[in-house]
Amino acid sequence: MTQDQTAEPDSAGSGATGGHRTTTVERGAFCLARCDCGWSGPARRARSQARTDAERHTADR
């Protein structure tokens, strides 16, 4: 396993959000959400919280 792992795009990354496509990235024990627009969420220990961050980001757009 590598230090940085990118997961599949989250369901929050659907095309209905005007080009915001989110993914989760794992860094050691932490997971964070990222978006194609350049946004990056805080590092979280829980993957579910990183996915929630991504959903909130796309909902705000």
C-alpha cells in the first residue's frame, strides 16, 4: 500500500453539481475529501466524515 491512495469518486461527485467531482484520499491513518475545483477538506480519521465533507461541499455549490 502506498502513502497516498485515491478512492473512487463519491456519489456526491455526480454531474448534477456543475462540474464538482469529489474523491476521498487516504494519507496514513487520515482521509480527506478533494474536488476537481481545487477544494480540499480537513483530514479526518473517519472515511464517513470525509464523505460528508464532500457532500457538503457539492451542496454549497
